[in-house]
Amino acid sequence: MKRVARGTLLLGLLLAGVAKAGGPARAARTRATEGPGAALFRDRCQGCHVPRPAGTGDVLDAEKAEGPDLSYAGTRLRPEWVESWLQAPTRVRPAGWLPYRYVVPTAEGDRVDVARLPAHLALSAKDAREVAAHLGGLKRELNPYPIAEPHGAIRAQVHFSKLLPCGGCHQSGAGQGGVSGPELSTAGARLEREWMAAYIADPGYWLRSLMPRSDARSDQIAAIVDYLAQPPAAAAQAPVVKAEAWVAVETVPEPKRRAQRLYRLLCTQCHGVRGDGRGINARHLFVAPRNHRSAQEMGMLTRDSIITAIRSGGSAVGKSSLMPAWGAVLDRPDIELLADYVMTLSGGAAPSRGDLQP
């Protein structure tokens, strides 16, 4: 939210687009009619929180941003929380936005180098109020989803942590779940209740995001929302990643091909930046992620089974439901490309069609 150079460049591009459409006069009218919060957001925030229209763009566009997309923030976030948080930011994502940027592969598995996590810009009370008001106006009608009452027999915490993929990336309390996604122990204070249900039901309606779609039933979703919306216990603390000095066992090269970049973006949080099954989430999960570098483990799999697991999740191939279904995030060519790449990590055959895409 503070990269002045990038924000200035983006502002220039935005104004250039406005000028092309209507000239300097129209650009001046736009600046005169927009609220102070909109100008603040554009100048100080949008360089990191790059907006994208819902359902558009390439999933790898996430690599270009320094923070999550805040489109429709008014439907998602509670305004009083936004105003308070902007004045004293605390980490919502324990491992940062796109955690692979901060991972150190160690002898004990991947760890997050907390010292590299960027600090969020704090705003004055006046600026925070104005930006919160602007974000509060960024809304979209809730997507229709089956409404159900939470069934009394559903143990929401068990569904969250073990029966559905939620706990693979998100923590509902300290030490409970993965650290690559936003922590959810404070979800009740941060997120609008109706939006939570709508988003879990169909994340792709809102953005082409990194959130996979689950096959949760409406009564499961209702129970999980009830569970997350509860105020945290007085003694509870939001999950954090400990600041420790880690020694890297090797340097992981920057990926150049599309399949490698997809793997880094979507898979390394559990399967590790080296593909060894020891990603930053692994030690928090009750089922160990697969070691893609193991010839023994991978030798039992076929290309078709890997494609099915990526597309439809672990439960589709008789494995853990903590492996999410990426079929709503990736199209078929990318799924096949990713499966071919996974097969090579254990020294298997080269991709059948070749990983030739940059």
C-alpha cells in the first residue's frame, strides 16, 4: 500500500486512459467529483491492491500484485473494522500475500522468513475514515446460493479442519490449520456474515482468485459460517508466524515456464517450494502432503489420476479432502500442464506435450 513509484506509474496510466477517452477536461471532472477516500486509495493503495474485474484475467496475474484485490470490499469487509485496522494494521495473512515470496527451505521443511514480510502502511484517523468510506462503497450484489440452516449434528470445526479443504490453508485459531491463507479466528469481526456464505459457495463469482471452490453443502456452509462468526474467546490470539532465523538448505531458482509458476503459486504452500511435501502448511495438517520428489510415491500414480486430483481434489482419488479442487481456478490445459510438470519432479518422464509455454 506504500509503493510510491509503482502507485505513481499506475496513476499515470489510469489518467492516460481517462484522457484518451475524454481528454484533460474529463479527467479533471473525475478528480473533482470523486470523494477524498477514492483519491487516497488510488494514490496510496492501488499500486499494491491492483483491481481486476470478476472472473477475468489469468490466474498468474496474482504475481503482479503486492496485496489482495479489494474489489467489492464493501460487501466483504465490516467498515468499522477497516477504519480501525488501517490505523493500526496487524497481519491478516500469517505468511503474507503470496507466501512463496518469503519462504526459506530448511532441513526441517519450509519456513516463513518473517523479517522479509512487508509492513502495511498505517493511516491517520482522518485518512483511514475516508479510505474506509470509499472501500465501503465498492459493492456487488450477493451471488445466489442455497440457503440452509446449520444442522445441529454438524460439527463445524471438524468439517472446517478435516472434512473440507478449509483447514489446509486457513487457521481458525493459533496452531489450527495452515498459514498460507488469511487467518479466520477474527473473521467474525472482519468479514460480513452473508458474504462469507456467498464466497464459500462460489469464490469465482467474486474474483478469479486463489480460493478453490469446495463441494460443501449449504448446511455445511451455514454451520462453518456460524463457527467462524463467533467472537473469539477473550484469551484467544490471532495466529502468527514466529520470527526465527532460518538457514536455507538450497536456493530455489525463479521459475520461468508457466507450469513451474502455477506450481509455485498454487501448490508449494503445502507441497513445498522444492516439491518435497514439506510446505509451510504441512506441519499444521493432520495428513502429510504428498512428496512429489519421491519416485516411490509418484510411481504409484498415473497422469490421469494426477489430473483428477488437481481438478476435483484429493477426495476424488480416495485421498485427503485437504487437497482442494482447482478445477474452478484452472482451465483444462493448465491442469494438464501442471500434472505433466508434477510428474517430472520425481525424475519421471518428460511432459507428454512439453512444457513450452513461457
